[in-house]
Amino acid sequence: MGRLAPAVPTAMIDPVAATVAAVVAAQLMEAPAYLQRAWGAPVHQDIFEEGGCILRAPARWRRLAGWLGHAALAVAIVLMFATFFAAVARNDDLAWWGLLAGAVHGLLGGVVVGAFVDLHPHMPDRVPAPGDFYRRYGRRDVITFVVGHLWFGFAVGVLYALLHTQLPPSAAF
């Protein structure tokens, strides 16, 4: 008679791993937009400027405030990802589960981006209303936004697995 494999204990959520994964993945997610802009490509999204406007930071500090707000939001989101990883994914194949979570995050985020002006009517005119998924900015911005969120989820899955004190590196894939 065959022997049943013992149940794998689910590791606890590691908030330090989640925080580091969040901050790094958030930068990786936004890097393509800023790199394309630096190279002269017509990408208009600027989440750090927009975030600074939402936080009503003075123009001089707007991008820094937006970066800090984006990082804090990323930490909260990755803590939700970590809860999902422990509950549903059983802390295995986290890169792929992260990709799925990144897709959901992107769907929700696309709607939120479209509501920026409605939610924060005091944003200055120099930050035009982006529309859902940045669609008013053009196809390149939409693709950059969607791919960025998928990349964020994938990166979170890998980084979280590698940084988690109770998970083996093989939990990433």
C-alpha cells in the first residue's frame, strides 16, 4: 500500500521579506515607464508625480512624496499577496502565483488610475487625467502599465520566496 506524503506546513508570513520584495518590485514595475521616457519614447505616465499630487506635496517634493507613497502602498499590497501565497498557493510556485496576483492587481489598479481625477479633484492641470489603464495616454502607456503589473507580481513571488526565512529557494518556481 502506498504511503501518503506528509502535509507541508505553511510558513508564516514574513513581513520583512514582504517589505523588501515590495519596495524592489515596485521600482522594477515603474522602471520601464521611466526608462522609456528617458529614451524619448512617448510614455506619459508618471506615477510618482501623480502620487505626489494626490498627496498634495509641494511641487519641489512631489516625486519624492509620490515615490514614498507608492512604496508604502506596495508594502500593503505585497502583504496581501503574502497572505494569498500562504493560504492558496501553500507557498509554492510563488513566481507563477505572483503573476496571477499581479494580473488581479493590474485590473484593480487600472480602474483606480482612471479614477485619480475623480478621487482627487485638486490634481493640477499639468497632470492630465490618465483614464482607465492610462488609455488616454496611448497604447504604449497601456501596455507599459499592464506589463508592469504582471512583472511586479512575478518579481514579488520570486523575491518573497528567496527572502522568506522559512521557505526554500525552490518555493519561487
